[in-house]
Amino acid sequence: MNGSDYDNDKNKAYPKQKSTSTSYIVLIILFVITVVTIPRPFQPVGKPTVLHVWYYGWITAISTGLGVLPLVFTPKLDSYLIGVSNAIAAGMMIAASYSLFVEGCTFDEPDDTSEISSEVRTAIGALLGLAFILGTKQFLDRHEDLKVGDLGGADAKRALLIFFVMTLHSFSEGVGIGVSFGGNHGAELGVFISASLAVHNIPEGLAIAVVLIPKNTNKLTAALWAILTSLPQPLMAVPAFLFVHYFIVILPVGLGFAGGAMAWVAFFELLLEAYEDTNMVTTGCCSALSLATMLFLQSAIDERS
């Protein structure tokens, strides 16, 4: 190997090493926040405090990173298995989108003073979500040098679209956490809703991981990206808890917004790429199985609530 080859290899390795070091630093910061902000007592007694609302929202966000665990021992995937992964992720996102629409259309809270029906508000939110994601896609298409971790080009654009959609979804979930803590039985209901969302966030983290990891993003970085998409949950839970009456009115709009954006990415990004890497039958079967599994899990969680 001559000197120039050595320098090229060194330059290629350096960004990856830097990225890994940054991931470890972020992981340490997340761990410190998790330990330092633990409320005392952990279980709310009487009226929940702001710290309780923040911390339970924080736990739901951190749980998203656990979705990477099933892929920890997965070897590098070929293009066919990447297509299968995208089909599975699409099924998960379609299920989540469907649940958001149903929750928005059937939204019924005593403190909801809006004269506009929840169905109309959800539909308005869905149209706004579609407009947002199309605008975002046009913006990304004008920038060819985008980077997301170790990804670049088209892979980075797709990853950013999924990142935006999952983040939008988390805004609605964060408001839901804050609203649940703000009711008459907030101490019990808020804890239960937070626990349900924490479990629900794990497969959402998996949906992000199955898109990133097959494209040579390391597991830790994928887990951190998954957690980052859920950070709006604790951030939105606190103001929603403090101003619950105002947030209840706009919650169906937020649910529809996230659902519309998520559905677009699932159908027009992930499913199309899955079809290109596999075939119609494989894409249909994998996405349908993923969709059915997610709907079953969500139904089981709803029955317990």
C-alpha cells in the first residue's frame, strides 16, 4: 500500500470513528439526565408534579431506543433483506397512522370546548401533515449533499423523512401524556398511559432501526436517532399538563397531522423501495403481517386501558 492509499483509508475511517465517539457522548448525556431527574417519590401521590410529567414522558422517549435490540445480532443484510425490512417498517407505520386517525376521529373529552367536530379537526390535521411532508420532500430534493450519520444522498433523504414523521408523531403523543396527567385521576391515568406509550414506542424504534441499520448505520447511532424522534414527548407533556384546557382542543389536529405525514412516507417511500428490492408478493406479505401484528398489540394495550 502506497502513502496516498493509506491517507485515503485514514480519511474514510476518521469520520466513522468521530461519529461513534459522538454517539457515546450522547449516550452518556442521556444516562445522566435519566438518573438525575428521577422524581421523589417515583409514583405520584395525589396531584402529579411537573417533574413527574417530565420524567414519565422522558421514559417513553428512552424506550424507543430499545427497538434496536432485535437487530443487535443481525449480520449485514443484502438488498433483498433490506427490502423486507422496509416492508416491515411500512406495515408498522401504516398501523400507527391508522391508530392516530381513529384516536383523532373518536376523540371525546369533557373539557373539549371546540365547536368543530373531532373528525373535521383530524381531517384538517391530515391535510396539513401531507402538505408538510411534501414540502419537506421538495426541500430535501434540492439538497444533494445531505448526511445522516453514515448515510448520504437518497438514503439520507429517506431517513430524514422518516425522522420528521416519527418526530411529528411524538408531538401528539407528548400532548397525550400531559393531558392524561392533568385530569381528575391524573396520578393513575398518566402513569398508565405513559407505560402504554413506552411499550408502544419499542416497535416504533424498530421501524426506524430496520431502515437505518441495513444501510450501514451502527446500532448505537440508530438507537440514538430513534430516541431523538421521541424527545418531543417529554418536551410537549409539560406544557400540555400545565395548560391542559388549551391543548385538548388542538389534539385531534395534531393526531391527524402526524397520521397523514406517516401514511405518505409508508406508502410512497418505504413500500416502493421494498417492492424495488424484493417483489410484489414479498412486499405485500411482509407489510401485511407487520401491520396485523402492530394492530393486535395496540388493541391489546387499549383493552387493558
